[in-house]
Amino acid sequence: MLTDNELISILQQAIPRFQQNWLNAEQENAVFASPFPPVFIVAGPGTGKTTVLALRVLKLIFVDNFIPESIIATTFTRKAASELRSRIISWGYTLYEALKLQFLQSGNTTLLNHLIKIDINKVRTGTLDSLAEEIISENRPPGQVTPVIIDELAALTIMKKYAIFTSSMHTNATLRTYLNQINPEFGGANALSSLISICTSFSQRVVQDDINLTTFSQGGIGQQLLSQIVLDYSTRLSSLNLLDYSMLEKTLLNMIRSNQVPSIANTQALLVDEFQDSNYLQEQIYFDLCSLSNASLTVVGDDDQSIYRFRGATVEIFADFENRLSQHLGQQWRPLRINLHENYRSTERIVNLCNHFITMEPDYQTARVPNKMHLTASANNAHNPLTNVPVLGMFRDNVTDLARDLSQLLLDIFRGNGYTVNVANNRTFSITMGQGGDFGDAVLLGRTANEFSSTNKARLPLMLRNYLAASGVGIFNPRGRQLAAIEEVGILLGLLLECLDPNGIIQSNLRFTSAVQQTLTRWRTLARDFINSNPPPQGLGQFVADWGNRFARNMGNWPPEWPLLELVFTLITWLPFFQSDPEGQVYLESIARATVAASSVSTYGSMILNGRGNNDAASIREVYWEVLVPVADGTVKVNEDIMPFVPRNYLPIMTIHQAKGLEFPLVVVDVGSDYQTNHRMQRPFRFPDSGNNVHHTEDAVATCCLVGQARLLRNVRQRSFDDIRRLFFVAKSRSQSILLLIGRNQQIRNVNPIPTIALGDLYPNGPRNYDFVDANQWSSTCPANTIVLI
């Protein structure tokens, strides 16, 4: 329909952002590359990959005449999928209207009629899981029931109920011994919840890595037992017509390989975002779809930002993509590589520090994509001498002082007159809040967002919450505390207990761990105290009593069944925290999801029965086992992805994984607030002696799967170092204007500092590669690896 130049001209005229800032040369090459051969885009942080992907889709439609419904674009997260789709549709319809007007004015009815047939909305975008679910459903043979997709909690429940408990694997000492061998860190499989989690993760790895269980089980009794658990789990899912996410993807691959996907067999283009976080199964789906359809393939990613190994991601797949693709599909598929290296996010000094951090480790360079290009600071204000602030460091002797001083810094910036950094030569940098700014312009990132340590000591996030609360500033950190430990959650679930089993008769006949029993008792106490406080709008005590007696005050008879979820949402009438507080909304959603997940595996579907004999008590027992106990023992995790946005006047605290793909004007990276000594239990998080659970598991299955050998190119310790380096590269590259590293003075002392990869310590025991200077000693001639202490 159009030539490349015609499309560029119309985009620059019709879309405001492109009128003054058009693509750089590399971006333009990536967008307008020919559909064949495949395009391999290595895109560093802040280099505009979403823009490139969206425009490439439009180029394929308006220049190469691909029909929108034949284009598939996958992303790693739902949020990224939403952003990509938003840009494709917004820019696509703007372009559509501009072309329509042009063809009308020129009288070109041929092109106008062709244009009218184009429906931009039909481009397939989404995560691979969401697309797989959609494709499987629409290609279902007549009469066949579509499988139900279960979430992580439901998978854990089925694993516990049908693969571990039924065969008494939870009491098998040989199994625990083996699991502790491949999971030596962080408590291993000693706790029941950990054992269940490890077995569930392993079952997913079996599918993702295409592990030969027969070969694996020949390794010993421990391997045999674990293999049997995986088989029992998968058999149960099959019998219930359920799929977890790994099996969902495996089902899609099998359908592609057997040519049972007519709805996508004629795919013309496949675009894959964040390919560095793909696992082996996903790679095979993409390759086999291209083999089936001969689709144009565009792959985008950055190996330096691969931080999801614990989910099965195999960064080696991305690093060797050019060879793996051509080996799988033939030399004619050898891709064109394009490097996006101009960073439009961060200031020059932040970019320079990120470059230094990712290149200073000689051992790490062999794990990267060959001939990786340095980032170039290209943001409009990247070189402004007034705003190009040096990278800052705040280190204190103890976490209390660190929390106090960090809180004051944030208050000065967002509630005061700003913060001034005085450097050498009488020069100053002023850090102030931008117009319309607020605490939401900042973020605290760390390896974990937990507010308590494993020994129940207050951590920096909790102390920061308390300091800021004293000044009327809220924190958004729903992952910071265990769901069971939150007082309002305890009140809500305690009220649930008092409604369902008011005298605890059913509870007394169930065998819980002492920890779970204590938690249930605490919830009841909180609920009873809350009832006695007679909270508005009054009537709570009567409501709970009527429920306990199954007395229908406002209806003729108590119904024979009552949805548990309806009871939960009725109880929050007296708990405004769950209605108005952003963290409360997340907690409520987590409880609701647990209830829905339970209904998929429960005999009674999370319904509370009445008047049906023994079934009444049985339905309540299921609520204990499938909803309340998973919350009490920590199986139910908080998922804040349900929040469409965080209120601007709250300070977000996130794990680095949560922040992937985001950016903030001010980023605070916790590189060691927990590290007071060089304790061996903390070394896995900052300077490991070996690999962690994931790396040891990779080694345990390496000989049983084709992708295993790619991982073994680097040993477990090297991979552990690599993952920590990538994690903190992602953290440091989130910042637009101000990057502040925080930790303990013990990490930066001149003699025997606590070794920390995030602060420049090299593998295996090399010299430190960061310099720390007082602010008054810093000048613009200091090298990129200089951190200014404040």
C-alpha cells in the first residue's frame, strides 16, 4: 500500500511525538527491516523497544500488506502487552484516518477500498500464556471440552492434595534429603509449604525444559520419588481436564507440531518481546510456529536484563539466538541483528555507571551476547550540567539511621524545599520535585521488599514506613508482609471463622501444624475484639451471630448453599481498609483469588452448605484446608498486579523483579541495608560461594534435557554471580534523573569491606571496582564508577 518513505512521512505528520523526535538510525532500521530474514533486536534499557515493536507491526500492515489478524505479538507481562497494544491501536488508527483522508482527497478508490478492510484491532497481542489459552480454545475440535487453566495457588493445592498427601510423600525422609541436596539454600524442603513449592516448581521445569523423566529417575531413589510426584500431579490435572501454565504452553506446542491450529497456521508475522526471559519450551513454540507458517520473525530482548531464571528462563537461549534459530530452521533463517543502544531514559552519569557496572567484570563478558554495544545517553536532558547529578550513595552504621536519613531526604524533596548536594569547586546540585510531582516519582528497590527478616526483625521497608507515616506519607508495599500477619486480614478471616465455625468445633477435630493453629487462634481473638468494638455501621455482632446460628433474619429460610466469596465481601462492610486503602484492596483481591482457586479443586466449589447432613461440616472443612490454611502457612502470596495504578502520594517499595520495565525520576536501590557482617547466610544474595537452589536444580537435570548443556557452559557459582549482576543492572537502569545506592558503612570501609557484587566486587575474589568519595571531593572529572556519599 505504502512505501517506507511514505509511511515515515505520514507518521511524522499525523502523530505529535514523531513530529519533532523521529527514530534514530538503528530504530528505523529495526522498524523497516524486510520481513525476511528474521530480525534479532538487542535492545538495552530505555532504548525504545516498545516503540520499535509497535511501529514494526504498523509497517508490516501498511507497507508489506500483512493482514492484522495474521500478526502475533507476545510480551512477558500483561502490563507490557497492554502498553504495546495501546500503541499499536492508537498510532494505527491515527495513521488509518490520515490515509483515509488522503485517499478520499486524491480519489484513489482502489487504495481506499483496501484500507477499509484493515482492522488494526485484530492484531493478536498478549502474553504467550494468554495467547495460548485463546488459540487452544478457538481450535478446539467439535464436542471436546476446553481445558480449564489454573493459577499458581490451585497448582500448589493439587500438588499437595493429590501428589504428596495421597502417597504420604510429605513424611518421606528420602525425598526430603534429596530435595535438600538440590535446594541447599534458604531452608530447603524442611517445611511442608517449601516441599510443596519445590515439587510444584520442579514439575513445571520438567515441562519447560522437556526433561526425560525416565532418564532422570534412574539417578537414584530421590529422583524416582520426585519423578513419581510429577507423574501423579500431571495425571491428576489430566483427569480433571485442568492445565497449569507450563502444560498450557506444552499443549500449544503439541498442537502446532501436529498441525491442529488452523487459526494461526497462516500467521504472517511473529514478534516476541523480552525474549531473554523465554524458557526452552517457549523457544520451541516460536521456532515451530515459524516452521509451520513461514512467518516473519522479530525477536527483541536484552540478555543483561534476564532476571527470571527462577521461573525457568534460559538466558543462554537469547545469547546464542542467532545460531540456535538457524540450526533449528536452516541457514536461510539466520537473522539480521540490530543493536538499540541509545538510551532515552537516563542522564549521562547514570548511563555511564550502568555501562561500567555491566562491563567491569571480565568473567561475565563471555556470558553476554557477542560484541555487545555500550549504551549511549540520548535523553533530551541527559547532558544538562544542572541536572546531570552524580550517582549518590547513602551508607550508615545501622539500619535505623539509614531509614531516618532516607526518610528525611525524601521528605525534603517531596514535601520540603528540596535537597542540595555540595560538591567540589563550590558547585551544587539541587534535587527538587518536578511540577505535579509526588512520592510516586520515587521508588525503593531491593532484592526483597519484606518488612521483616526471617528472624522477625524489622527491616528497612518497615522502618521507612513508620518514619514516613509520622509525616502523613503512605507506603505502597503489599508484598512487604505475609498476608497472615496483617492485622486487618486477621480480623477479616477471624470473622469468617466466627461465622462458619463459631465454637471451633470443626477446627478442633482437624490436625494443623502448631504454627497454623496459633494463627487461626490469633485471627479469632482479633475478630472477637473487633466485634466488641462495635464498628460502624453497627450490627456486626448480630450478623456474625446469625451466621453462626444459620438464622435467616431477613429471609424465610437459610439457603441450602451460600458462596464463600459473597460472605467475604459482605464482611468488608465493616472493614473500610479493604475498600479504600490501596494495599487493603490488594490483600482483599489475594483472598478472593485464593477462594476462587479453591473452588476449582474443591468438592463443594467454595460453597457453604446447610441442611445437607454431613456435607455441611465437610464444606467448612474444605474452607479450612483450601483457603484458610494456605493463607495461614504462607502459601497464598500477595499479587499487587491487580492494582491499575498506585496513588501518587504513596511511596512505592518494590522488588527489582517487580520494577522490570518501569522507570522513575528517583530510584533508591538497597544494595545492603541488611549486611552488618560478612555472614555466610547472606552471601548467596550479595557474593555467593556457590549457586542457589535454581542453579543446583539446573545441574541436576542437565543430562536429561537438550537445553541442559547450554547452561553448563558456566558453573553454578558463575551463574549465581551473573544473575546478581543482571538483577542490579536492571535496578540501576530504572532511574531517569537520580540514582541513590543505600546500604551499611561496613560495605564501603577501606579495610575488609563486606563483599557485594552490586557495589563493584568482582568474580571470583577480585578487587572492588567502585570508588566512594565524600560529596565535597567529587568533580566532573571523576570516573564513571564514582559514588558520591551523602
